[in-house]
Amino acid sequence: MGYDASNPMKDRITDVGPRDYKEFLPPVIKRNFGKWLYHEILEPGVLVHVSAAGEKVYTVRVGGARLMSITHIREICDIADKHCDGYVRWTTRNNIEFMVDDEAKLKPLMEDLEKRKFAGGSLKFPRGGTGAGLTNIVHTQGWLHCHTAATDASGVVKAVMDELYDDFGRMRFPAHVRISLACCLNMCGAVHCSDIAILGVHRKPPMVDNEYLANMCEIPLAVAACPTGAIKPATVEGKKSVAVNDEKCMYCGNCFTMCPSMPLADEEGSGVAILVGGKLSNRISVPMFSKVVVPFLPNEPPRWPQTVEAIKKILYTYVEDAKKYERLGDWAARIGWERFFEKTGLPFTEHLIDDYRFAYTTWRTSTQFKF
Amino acid sequence: MAKRKTPMLDELENGKWPSFISDIKQEAEAREKTNVDLQAPKEVCNDLLDILELSYKDREGHWKHGGVAGVFGYGGGVIGRYCDQPEQFPAAKDFHTLRVNQPSSYFYKTEYLRQLCELWERRGSGLTNMHGSTGDIILLGTTTPQLEEVFWELTHNLKQDLGGSGSVLRSPNCCIGKARCEFACYDTQQACRALTMEYQDELHRPAFPYKFKFKFDGCPNGCVASIARADMSVIGTWRDDIRIDQKAVQAYVGGEFKPDAGAHAGRDWGPFDIEKEVIDLCPTHCMAWNGEKLGINNRECNRCMHCINTMPRALRIGEDTGASILFGAKAPILEGAQLGTLTIPFMKIEEPYDELKGLIEKVWDWWSEEGRNRERLGELIQRMGFAKFLEVCEIKADPRMIREPRSNPYIFWKETDVPGGWERDIKDFRKKHQK
């Protein structure tokens, strides 16, 4: 029994959808579904939720790398079988949550998680990611698996989280801080509303592989893909191809997405931009976009020191200076962006002034500035 | 054991944060030792590490652009991926990905996860993402002949389908909802599942101009980030009064309960000050505290959640709950990033979700008709105008939909709006006005 390549349509099952979440809910969750009254963070990474029926569920949240082997998942299953009756869940930010229905089960679970380390020495299950602190970085594939990446993802995230590690496990920030990484402008992980966004960017216009382009690409689609109209059809050495007006190119990479014969990535040209001050909760202030405050830093594997340094500078200036409940973007808006650059020491250059579609809405049209 | 040295990757085994390099290495080692009849190359993890080391050295990726891969009858769910140095890294030269549609809010039984691990050990690289950005379980890396085998086993043995990729409805996603959150204004998990099941055809067979995402947030805190990244965001809200337990309010003021559910416990912020921390921070200034009693002018409340987040034991969401529906959020490619635009201030979100489905289908009809290739809904709305979008949705304009009215007077009137219409005779004009 199994797939029969000589008769691929035999017994084919399609459109069954995902498994029903109701099969996977732990009994204490099932019993109290929709009846939760309140929650409390008992310590970093440990939550209790209390239901109207008086029942409690205790959650231990631990960080994880988004890239995960089945060996590691099996270890998670072993832990869940031992302590949590065979149930476990993940969060939207790549954390893992182990839940127990009795406070007495918490300590053995936490001790079990703490002692587990990878062969290289890193922790398998660091506890934290709750409250006014740092949680896990959501990110994309990077060089490990993607063809459009301008930087790596998992490696940069590891480098940043190692440096900020202590703040994953404590809650001393003015408010939540959400860091996200997208390894190119396609942002398959949308990072444009993050407190701190790490974004892979290119700085060189695409090369044109004239010899193969006509075979690989639909030329009209490549031309239409360009948002600034920088691409036109051209015949080069008798072959149908395209020409790029380098002056008009903003290196978005949309042409490469449509046409493999127009690669952009480059050792020197590609790297990282940093955006800050975005949020998507409606709490106090409305959701906001992140703004570019570092236009470019080079790719520096394996530890991206300049990127890590810039993030630390921004983050810890905010942590010292902001008021309680103030998100990074609220803080920057209150003190003014001229102060933001002064306090963080980040250089302000013309690259940070918008010149795309809604540019004018970001220029100062008043005399209300600070010296 | 890696075939070649990976000094840069090895550096990423140091430090406290879980090392994905150590994890890949442990999988490589497990593949060395296993008795399982591996169907994908045994060396795949080692070759993957070597590819990544080379990328670190070159500071450029080493994957080819695209490549066709898939399963019969579906246009999505599989991402073809080929290494651009296949001779150097034969075990990872084909490294295709399958997206497996996740269950609502990522709860699992270990029994299911173990089945999935067994399948992926035998027929893939043994590497996954838990989870991808859209929400799917990502099975990372296998060869072309394994794709149908994996799909067969997924559907037959795990009763589990693939997720979306390409110009389809992407796997819908939701927050934890009523399963473990007191703020959930509707059952996000069930809404997510019901719509996923309703639109299986749209999810698996590309028929749209581009991708389309549904995301379900249970409240305005927005834990699944729908407002920033979903073409349709369903965000829980309520239209009656915040429920107040005055005794519990006093317990917060008296320092008996930890404010913000203990979220600020890592620093000494001084004693809780309800005036400074709640009343003054309320964006609509609709709250008052007289030393004994908390008052909320609910009509003026915009449900930002701050007071409820800060005093969860004292304040609860209202009882007449439903959702606000916003359309058009997306990342920057191509015309710039957009947040969702509030289109339906309030809708009841209850099974069988007919009202919601009716709305979705109107929007899809219009977008399929008018949308250009690779034009997200948000961009189409910008190009055609929000007023046109309201007409498509058959809803009336409402000041709740805008931040402020237009400041330019370039109003597009319809001919039927203007008495007498637009047909006029220049001769009649000339009778009154000489040339």
C-alpha cells in the first residue's frame, strides 16, 4: 500500500484540509474553552490562565529556532509525553508552549527543560518571551533555502538573540519589543510593522543574462514587473532581452522574481537595513509602519557584528529613555526623530528621506522641530 | 560528521540561544546511525550545511530561481528548490519544500507529530520549520520523486493536506483565541478552520491574480498580526460596555494584583498609579477614577485594549462581541506596504459564517475581474479607489472607515448623482454665452 507511480490518480485523496484543532486541544483547554477569566505572568516565560470554572492552566514558554529537526521535535514530544499528557503547542513567534493543569507539575517540567542543551552548548529550551521584554524573532528562510535572499536569516537571528539573550528571560522593558527579520523586500515574513525590523536589501541593479533571458522569461512580464519603469525590451547582440536603466532602479528585486535571468544579489551590494518603530497592536496608539533608520550594513557572517551593534544601540537607548507602556515607535514619536538620531548616535543621511510613492507625507511641513 | 569543515557555521554553535546549526548537525548524525530505509539522500543535512558555509564565505545564496515541482491536481503547496552547485552538493541538489496546512493555533498531540517525524525522516531531509511565516508546517528539503509519496502518506495516513503557495488563498491563520485567551471576541480557531475547509479549491488551485491571505485575530491586540499582512483581517471587537469588577480595580490600586498581568515585573516602576498608567493613557480620555470607583464612558471608548490589558482581573471585554473586518494589508512589494483598511466596523462572526463568506466572494469576484497580474487586493483598492471597493462590497460609506475626510476636492461624481446628467448641447450654451 502506498503511492503507485504507474497509476498516480488511484485512490487519490485531495482537499481534506488541515487536521481539526479540536482533536489536539489538551483536556483542560477543551473543558474551559471560551471560559477564561484572566491570566497572569508568574515569572518570565510562565503563565497561568484562570477560568470561570476555577480551573487553571499553567504554560511554560520556551524559545526555539524556527528551523527545527525531527530529532528535536521528537525530544519536544518526549517532554510533552512526560509532563503534559502528550500535548504541546507553538506560538506565532516560533516559541514552544508546554501546558500543565496543576501547579505541582510546573517545577519538574521547568527543571527538565532547563537542563537540556545541544552538543555545541546552546540551550535547547530557554524560558521567557513574555510580557514587557523581548520575545523570539520571527524570520524568513535566508541563504539556507531561498533564492532571493539578500542576507541570511537563521544566522543573523542567532547572532542577535545570543547578544540579547538575557532580555528574553526578564521583563524590564517599557513595553513589548518585537524584532523581525525578512531576508529580502518580498518579506515572506512581513516585518514592516515591527519595533525593530532587520531587512535584507540589495544595492546593485540586476545583471542581465542576455544569452538566456528570452528562453527563461516572458519579456513583457519582466518589463511590467518594474515599479519605476526602469526596464525596457532590448535586442542585444541579436538576442531578444531587456535593458535596465540603472538610474531608475531601486533594487526591489521584483524583476528577478519574474525573471531568473536578472539576478541582483551581490557580495558587496547586498546586506541589511534596519527599520524601527512599527507596531500592529491597537493598544494606546494605532498600528504603525517601521521606519528605516539604518539604510545599509554589510553582510558579515557568521555574527553580523555591525547589525547586532546597531540593534543593541537602538534597543537599549529606548529601554533607558522610554516611559512605561511606551512602544519604541511611540517613544521616537514623542521625543522626535531628531532626538532619536541624537540619542542613539545613528548617522542620519539622505538615504533615510523617502522618495517613493507617499514620500511627501513623511516630510516635515511645519516649523515644529527641536534644535 | 560534516564532510568538509564549516568554521563559520561552527561559530554559531556558541552562545546560549538554541543553535540551528547544532540542530542540523544532530539530524545529520541521526541519519548516519538510523536503520530507517531513507528515501532521500542520507547526506542531505551535511550537504546543506556545506551549502550554507559556502554562502557565508561568498556572502551570496546558492539556490536556483524556482523550478517546477508539485503534486498532481494542485498548483500550490510545494516549492521547487534546486542548488546552483549540484555537483558539489549532490545530496542537497534537489531540496524541495512542502507546506503542510497547520491546525488552528498550533496545538498538537505528540502522536501526530511523531507520525509526521517518521514520514519526514524517511522521505525528506528531517528538517522543518515550526512554522513558516504564513503559518504552515514547513517540510524542508526533499527530492522530486518523494513529493507524491509524501502527499500520499500525508493524506492517507495523517489525514492531512498541504497548504497554499503561489497565487492562491494561502493557509489561513489565527491567534490562540478562546482556547486560552480571555480577550477573544469570537472563536478564531473555528472561523479559521471553517473558512479553510470552505475554500479548499481556492487554496490548492491558483486562480487569483496573486496571493490572498485571511487572518483571524481575536481582539485589537492582534497577536497574529492580521492588520499588517492579511488581505482580509478579521479582528475581534465588541459594541457594548467593558465589564468592570470594582473590587478588583481597588485590588490593583491597592497593590494586591500585579498590573499588566505581571508583564512589567522585571523592573521597579514604583507602585501602580491608576491615574498615570490607565486614565491618562486612555487614547479617548473616556475613563475616570474618583479614588473608589472606575468610570468608563463606553460610547467614547475605541476599544484599544490598554485598560483591559493593564487590569485583566478587573476589566473584561463586552458581551456583544463580533469582529471588525479590514482589507488590503500587505508588505512593500510592489507599491509600498499597506495596513488593512477598516471596511466593516462590526460583523457577528458565528457559524455558518454566511455573511462573511458572502463578503469574501464579492471581493474575490471583483479582484479576479479587475486585478492585474501580481496585484494584491490592497493595491487594486488604491488604484480603483476605496469608494469603488465599497460599491463592490455593497456597503455604505461610514466615517469610521477613514482617518479624516479628503483634503482635495477632486471628487468623482457619477452621472446619476448630478441633476440632468452630463449630456449637454454646446449650442444651447452658445445661446447664452458668445464665443
